[in-house]
Amino acid sequence: MAVVEYKDVSRIYPGSEIPAVNTLNLTVASGELLVLVGPSGSGKSTALRMLAGLEPANEGSIHIDGADVTDFEPQQRDIAMVFQNYALYPQMTVAGNMGFALKQRKVPKAEREAKVLEAARILDLEPYLDRKPKNLSGGQRQRVAMGRAIVREPKVFLMDEPLSNLDAKLRVQTRAELADLQARLGVTTVYVTHDQVEAMTMGHRVAVLKDGFLQQVDAPKELYHRPANRFVAGFIGSPAMNLIPTDRIDGKVTFGSFQVPLDAQTEKALASQPGVAFTVGIRPEHLQLVTSGIPGEVKLLEELGSESYIHVQVQHEDRDQILVVRTDGDATVSRGSTVNVGFNGPVHLFGEDGLRIE
Amino acid sequence: MVEQQRIEPADNGTSGKGGGRARKSSFLSEAWKRRLPLLPAFLIVVVLTQVPFLMSIYFSLTRWRANTAEPREFIGVDNYIDLVSNSFFWSAAWNSILMTVVSVGLSLLFGTGLALLLDRKFFGQGFARTLIITPFLVMPVVAGLVWKNQMLNSSFGVINWFIEGLGMEPISFASRYPLWTIVVVLVWQWTPFMMLIILAGLQGQSSSVLEAAKVDGANGVSTFFQITLPHLRSYLELGALLGVIYLSQVYDHIRVITRGTGSANLPYFVYLRSIGGGWQFGAASAYSIVVVIFSFIIANFGLRVLSGLLTDEGA
Ligand SMILES: Nc1ncnc2c1ncn2[C@@H]1O[C@H](COP(=O)(O)OP(=O)(O)OP(=O)(O)O)[C@@H](O)[C@H]1O
Ligand SMILES: [Mg+2]
């Protein structure tokens, strides 16, 4: 159980001008599962590797349990890491892999074996203890990598896309098992993924990174309902939120001939905004097909059985604009037909600087 | 593949027996169409490699002295019996083993050390690698001459210049320690080769495995012995194998540095018995057959190591 703190941490790789991680401030509570999410190259792995001690921090400091570990070697940090490619020791058996860290700490053999056996039981790895990693399936290797981390009973678990090498179905299953295991063990965990669904389903809180900058840290629900900026709004949620560039006309935000419905709070905040260019954000589930609304043509249908996504092309400020509308069950319209789109839920408004207005 | 196997029985059922047989015979001729053009090359290889070997076997069963007028005479296994009762043969065999094992062992050891040093990034890395590889590129005869004269000569060699500088008597290495002098030169030449193989092994090691070991609390020494060395095992075996194959056949160095005094190995012994002055081609053939058998055993063992290297790292 440990608190992890990043304080103004930056990392500039040699030969590069732009920091891969830029003045990161982040606190992970004891026992929390914090997910770092962001597009490729956003600095997630770099942030995690700095916490592991595999990458130095050029600025700022990192604290584990109140102790400044910025200049500590990985060996001194009492953290366990699960790598994307698992990084199992190829010449050792599963038991050897799992017991390696304990062996380095000179834990007596009997105790070591007991701990390995216990972890193997938790992870259903008992039949494979004498096998070499190359004779295991991808899912089993992933569990060995997990086992190697949990026998250590470290202060912090670090995981860098541990599920990305599994097939889609196994990933969903393992995702739930992993979250459950973390909750049972209660070990502070920093989990890196580029998959926002993984982030939303697993994270107690989710930190969104882009270009080395932290965009927002919040509980999944908050991220979904109150994205702090345009990037988070577009990144979280599947399919992505409709983001529509809009100008303010006569103090109102309009959409075609419709006035966008805004709540009183947003209306008030909007009045103090100097700019005229805004972005209106609305999730596909908060749009619906209505009898009278914004007219448009159906360009594409995505039918998943339980729900359908209808891509409707509408006219907005003399431009073509695609709106994605989510409906339950099968779509009742066909490609090329004309439909009307109406609002059915909260609308997000982002200013010229991309920040949320409310 | 699977798709094909599933379809074939159904296909046979509909097209009947005749179709199946026709396909089989056309398959055979198809294979021979591909083999036929290779046949001349194959025959040449057989003639060039196997015929001399068979002839050697025959010669080894004869008494044949090239420097006398005596005709060649079939004597059965007498040459082989002479061989095992000849103390010079046994000393040559022992020299061969000693020279090979010690040179291979030392060059592997030094090669691994150098590879570990060169595996990290530093300024002038490429230049240093090139310099270290050079000895391997030197011709064996030249290497022998350079060491015999420039380095080890008792009156003007570099090493004796140092020894004299320290106030000691110069040492005539080649005559006092003939075998070890050869070993030093062989190690000097073969260390770069071993280094190249080990370096390839080190660079093939996954960096995240090393990082995992770091995170797991292993220090440099235990990482080396528990993770890097097991990983290098097959590379070390490969280096040892190739080293043994080449170094058990060393001739040039011995010829140039000691002319066999106190350091003749089996190939040199064969040379001495045949064109080197003995002119006993029958006996020399018998020795070379023995050498071939030894090499065959080593090569067989080696192929197993090689195939192990190719299949071992599937993970
Ligand atoms: N060793 C390195 N040397 C130089 N630049 C690097 C190095 N590693 C990463 N970078 C750069 O730093 C930035 C962040 O990389 P990082 O690996 O942290 O991204 P990421 O968010 O983990 O991406 P992904 O989802 O693709 O793994 C990238 O622009 C990358 O090019
Ligand atoms: Mg990454």
C-alpha cells in the first residue's frame, strides 16, 4: 500500500527538443488502480518507465510512500512491472520466472516455493510450473507475467499495455480478472493502455495524456459526462463524440436553423466568453431520429445487432457535417434516405481554446 | 494446408481411382523434372569429394613410399596398427587436443569479455570494433611470421624488449615454450571471431528481459550469470564448435613458428609423414582417415548444436 506522486516531472529524450512527458503532476492514492490512457506517442510508457526507474526524469521528482525515489535504481524502488511483451526469462521455468525476484532477495527456498505456489493457484498456473515460457499460450504467458509481479508483494504494480497481445475475447475476460485481482490484493497500480474502453472499465480513475501533457484525471464517469476539453471529449467514448465547429450568432449557439439547447449554467458561462468560434460536442447516444429536426441524408449504417450507428450528413453553416446517431436495436432507415436528427441529451460546449465552457 | 487436407478425400470420392493414380505419377515426374537439372552438379560433387576419400581409404591399406622404387603393396590394417603403437602419433594427438581445447577455451573467454565491453554504446564504438576484428582477418601465415619475429624474437621482438626493459633475461619463446607460443597466437587470432559470435548473441537479447531483471532486483552480476549467460549458451556452443573444427586442423602457424618441434599436432604429423620428408603416403593416409573420423564426430555433434540454436529461442 503506497501513494505515488509525480511532481512537475518532465522527460526529454536525448536528441529531441520536445519533452515526451511535460511537467506531469499526478497523485495515485493508496490501493488505487489508476489508468494512464492516450494516443500512441503521448508519453504513457515514458511516464511509467520513469516511475519504474528505467528512464531518468530530467525535471521534477517522483515519490513513493512519501520517499523521494527520483534517483533510485529500479532495484531499490520495490515496484513490480508487467511488460507489454511480458519479458519472461526464456531459459527459466514458470516457477523460476515467478520466484526470480524472491531469489534475488535471498528469500529461503521453502518460503519462496510456497509463495510461488500460492500465486500459481490464484492464477490457475499450477499445471504449468515446470514449463518454459515458449511452451505456453499467449494468455498463459500473460498470467505468468502477472504472477511474477504478485509474488513480490511490491508497493506498486506497473503495467504497460499488458493485454494488448491477447485476442479480443481473452482481453475482455482478462481485463475483468485483472481488475478483480487488483482489488483483492489492494496494491496501488498504474496501468497504461491506449484502449479507452479498457481505461473506462478498469480504472478507479483515468488520466488522459496527449503530447506529453496531462489533459484530465477523473473517475471514468466524470470523464464521460464532463470532459475537460475537446480532446478528452473526442477520445473518451465509443463511437466518438460528434464535435461540430460552430460560430456564435446573436449571442446564441445555433445548429442549422436550430438553437442548441444549453443548460442555464453553460448559458451564463457562455455570456462571458469573448470568442465567436466554438465546438459543440454531442454524443451519438444523445442524438435521435425525430419527425421534425435537422434534416440530413443517411450516408452509412453500422449495425451491431444490439445497437446501430447511423451516419447522417447534415448542412451546417454552409458545410457538410457528419453526425453519428446511436439507436437501439436495428436501424429502421436505409442508406440514402432522408432523416431528421434531434437532441436527446446533454450538449458539451468547448471554447476557442478547446476548454470546456460551463 | 488444413483446407487442402479436408477437401482432398471428397475430391477423390467423386473423381474415382483413375484420377488419383494419374495425379500420383504426374507428381513423381514433376519431382524428377526438378531434380534432373541438379544431377550433373550432384555427380561432380560426389566425384570430387567422395572419390578421393575412397582412394585415401584404399591407400591407407597399402605400403606406399613415394621416394623409393618399391611398388605399392596391399598390407591390410598394418598402417593402423603401426599408428596406435607409435608414440609420436600419440603425442601429436595429445598436442592436438591440448592446443585446440586451450585455444578455444581462452578465445571464448576473452571474446565474451570483449563482447560485453563492446555491447554498450560509447564514442568510437564502430572504430574499436573494427580494430578488434582485424587479427581475424590476418592470414595465418602472416600472423605466424609477425608473432615469431616482430613480437617474440629473442633479440629484437617487442615482448623481449619489454622483458629486457624490466631487467630480465630475454626469453626465446618459440623454442622454450613451442606449444604455448602457438596457443598464444591462435588465441590472438580467434578471440575476435568468438567476440563477433557472442556480440551477436548479446544484441539478440531482448532489452525488456534485462529491464525486467532490474525491476526484479537483480544486480549486474546476477543478471549476467542467471539470464545473459544461459541466453548465450547456444552461441558459446556454436563458437566452441567452429573453433574446434578449425583449430584442430591448424597447420600454418606450426609450420611458420616452430616447424613442429614440440608442437606438432595431427595434421602436422600427417604432413611430416608424407610430403614433409617421410614420403610414407600409405601411413599418412591412415592418419588422415583417423583425423577425418574425429572431425566427423565433432561436426555431427556440432550440427546438433546448430539446430538447437535455431529451435531453442522460439519464445
Ligand atoms: N528511447 C527513446 N528515444 C527518443 N525518443 C523516444 C524514446 N522513447 C520514446 N520516445 C518518444 O517519446 C514520445 C513518447 O513515447 P512513449 O513511448 O512514452 O509513448 P506511448 O504513449 O507509450 O505510446 P504507445 O501507445 O505507442 O506505446 C514519443 O514521441 C516517442 O517517439
Ligand atoms: Mg507505450
